[in-house]
Amino acid sequence: MTDHAETTHSAEDDPRNRDILIYVNGELVPRDEAKVSVYDSGFLLGDGMWEGMRLYNGKWAFFEDHMNRLFDSCKAVNLDIGMDRAGVAEALRRTAEANGMTHDVHCRLMVTRGPKSRPFQHPKLSQSGPTVVIIMEHSKPVEALQAKGIRLATVPQVRGLPNSQDPKFNSHSKLNCVIACLQAEQAGADEALMLDPHGFVNTTNACNFFIVRRGEVWTSTGDYCMNGVTRAKVIQLCQANGIPVFQKNFSLYEAYGADEAFLTGSFGAQTPVAEIDGKPVGTQGGRGPVFDRIRCLYKALVEADTK
């Protein structure tokens, strides 16, 4: 990747993050001392789930949506978090309060199956309960990305079938996406545009993907992509505000001809896509009137949810 490359998770540097306290199984630990066992299921196998959330005005945006996804995912893989939603909310509150955090904060909440008695695969070897870690950082997306946009490269790595590893799991097992990211980097792009098993445009290695064609917003069917909270909010906003939106199969041919394109995710909200496989998107670096309207609608939705 070239030195000037940015990704959808690029953040402005904040020196306060050097001294943050991290929640590790109920304890608040200085960053340099926060550790988990080398026998932990997350380290050994990627056996765990996580959520990325944003704190605005002292409140977590779309908290219930994130908890729905976390608890559904953990239930599907028989992972007992060891606390209910109120317990998770309290752990988040304690961590934010200890760090003096109220706004422009990003959280990565991680739950693994916990330490194993031996370094092997079987889930029954995790007998001491889950590992829960909460990392919060003062974090604002790099503003320059809104003008510059992200460069995508289509990669060979695909988002697979649900009976392989369902892409709807926000799991610690991210090797599939890491490989895609490496392939994009080697192609000289910022992030990877991944196809589904049938060759239709799907998602990127880190975010959900949308295009705008002739005033219509298109995104994938959702069958092979992460069930993103921000993705769902954008679809709902379009439906509620008279913006034609379609979840459908579409090809690279249609993506290359898009008037606008953008990515969605909890960290960056909506980020324009400037080019796909070296081909510029539209005439404004991926931005346009539809993107700008959706971004304003989403900002208002966050403000209403966190007021």
C-alpha cells in the first residue's frame, strides 16, 4: 500500500489513546498491561464474536441493534457471554466513565469462548467461561477521506456460502477478509471489493457497499455480506425518504458505470468510493447529491438516537 493510502478505518491521531484503560473480564487495566492468555480461544482459533460501536453525547448509537447482532451470533455458536444486555451496558458505561469518554469514541467489544485447557480445537476444552474485552478509543474518521474517497480493487477472494462460514457472523475469524485486503493492497488499492460465490458485487473486506445509478441506490441482496447496522439504517432511511433503494444482484459492469458509490460502517458512517479497479466513479470522486443527502439523513438519525 502506498504511503498516502487511507482506509475506511483511518482515524485522526489522538494522544489520549496512549493512556486508555481497557476492560478485561471485569477489570479496568492500563493499555500496556491489558492481556489475555495465549490459551484463549480467540487467540488460538479466532473463536469469538465482536461489535464495533460509536459513542455520541454519552450514548451508544443504535445500541439495541448491536446487541441483537451480538447475542444472535453468540447464541448461534453456543457462546455464553456470561451477562445480559444490561450487564454489557454497565461494562460499557464503566469503561467510558473510567476513560472520561463521552463523544467521538469508538468501541470494539470482544467476546471469546475463553481460555482452553489444552491448545486444541474442541469447544469443550474451554471450561472457565468467556473472555470479554472492551477497547475504547477517542476516534474520529480522517476528514480528508470525504473529499478523496476510497480506491477499491476487485479481488479473487470471495464472501462465501452460509454453510461454509456465514458472512453474517462478526467473528474473530477474519482471515478471509484479511486475504482480500492483502490482495487489494498488492493491486495498489486501499480496500478490496469482494464478489459473492456467483460473481455478483457483494461487499468490501471491511464495509458494506452501495452504488447509485440514475438516482437509484443499489446494494447486494444481503445473502453473502455482513448484516451491517449502518447498512440497514441507510436502507431504512432511503425507504422512509423517497429514495429508491434496491437489494439486488448486480455485476461489476453496473458498478463501473455508477454515478456514485459509497461504503457504510459504524466507524466511518458513509465513505465515498473514488474508483473501482482504476476506473473513476462518477465525476465527483464517488460523491453526489444522493450520497450527500443520505449522509445528512444518517447524521440526523444518529443525533436523534443519542440525544
